Amino acid sequence: IFFVSSISGSGNREIQDAITEKIIEKDSDHAAMESDLPKISIIGQPNVGKSSLLNALIGQERTIVSDIAGTTRDTIHTHYNLFNKEFMLIDTAGIRRKAKVHEDLEFYSVIRAIKAVDESDICMLMLDAGKGITAQDLSIFSLAVKKGKGIVVLVNKWDLVDDKKTNTTKDYEKELKKKFAPFSDVPIIFISVTEKQRIFKSIEMALEVFENRKRRITTSVLNEVMQKVIEAYRPPVVRGNQLKIKYVTQLPTFTPSFAFFCNYPDDVKTPYKNYLENQLRENFNFTGVPVRLFFRKK
């Protein structure tokens, strides 16, 4: 309790300091709480339905929706807390080829979009079902993979595709995964934002991928499983040398990363690395998450 003199103003400084302290404490607590929340970005080319998806999820016109590509120019963060789900949604301004960016405002929108990928844990990559996947979509996908983000692919406007009989979701998904190879262990969901079809399923899947990205395997369990995997398919002999993988451990990184200790680390070829990665995914469920493998001398 502070006593303030209305004439001299004495005590004002103490009140200001106390209020400021409380505000800082509140902001710090809020920031700490939000830092622990899953951060999900909505990425993709302009005019694919990203802002419409955000509006449909939160139930209000939070962002501008227009048929003009690039209408949403600022990255928007939304705290989502509905239906027992809590996370941060990051809506990007769309990523386009730099050759087509003529205005400074558009250029900085691209920078903000890339920054949003950096800030997020999971990226929901939206595609237009009618247009299919483009080289730019693959570039966006590769960007998220390179940065070690979890990924969920959303194929929007599937309800508008005319030749569904010949292009079934199974066939469409198969073709997409060929394009995404070698990282094809990615969930693909067919949605319609305008009809609100499967949009909440996309969030549930994103949160599953978030849990996959956080998964930590104890060294004992990891070696018990992976030694059986190695015994079932031994590394090939290289230059007369028998490659022996002695043990494996998970590294303390945000992106699931594993160090394999062996006698000839430089001799481990890509096909065998892919085999080990696939076995890690199959046994421990890292669906939607890039996995890093490192080979060290032991």
C-alpha cells in the first residue's frame, strides 16, 4: 500500500515501480507459458488458403482473405485454446520465388515467412489439389526439412477436383511421397477449408508430429532394438573391411538425431544409412519428423 500526496506527487515513483514490476512479472510468466506451447506455422504458396484455414480454426476473421495473391503481408501469431487443445498458430504471408518479388513489401513478406518457419516446431504445408505440387512447393518442403521442423502436408480444395475417380487420395498421396523422397514419412491430409472438412484432424496430426519430434529414446532401449536391426541386415564389406556398428545414442537436440559409433564411419554408404533411418522410424514412430544420423569413430 502506497500513500500518495496529490499536491507534491510524492509516492508516485513507488507506485510506478510497483506496477512496472508486476507487469514485467506477468509478461515473463506469459512468455514462459507460450514458449512451452507447440508452435505450428501454416506455410505454402500465396492464395492456397492459409489465412482461410486460420480463420476457420479460430472462428473469426483474424486475417485478410482475398483472391489477390500475397494479400496477407504480415506474419500473424494466434494463441489457440479450444477443445482442450492449446498451441500457437503462425500464419505466414506466403513464400514465392524471389524472381517474382518486385516490391520491397513483398520481399519482406518472404523474409517474415522464412522467419515463421524458424520460429515454429511444426509446419503445415498447404497445397492446392487442383494445381498439384510445384517446384516452389518442393522448395518450401525442403526448407522446413533442412531446418528440422515437423511437417504435415495439407491438400486443400480436394472437394473441387473433378476427376476423383481416377485420382484417388491413395494415388495422389503416392505421387506426393515420390516427390518428397527420400523423406517420405510425412502425414498427408486431404481437406477443404471452405467446407471445414478435416481441418481439425490436421491440427490433431500436427500435435502428434509435435510429440514425435520431442520423443527421446533411452540408450539401453535404442541399442537393444537397433542391434537386432543391424544383425538382421549387416553393413556391407567396404575395401575388405567389415563395418561394425558398436552402439548408438540419441543426441540432445530439438530435431531427433542419433550418433552411431563404428570402426569405419566414412565407409557407411547412403543405402545403409537409409535402412537405419527407416528402422528408427518403424520402431519408434518419428512420422512427420526429419531424423539426423551421424557416424562417429569408435
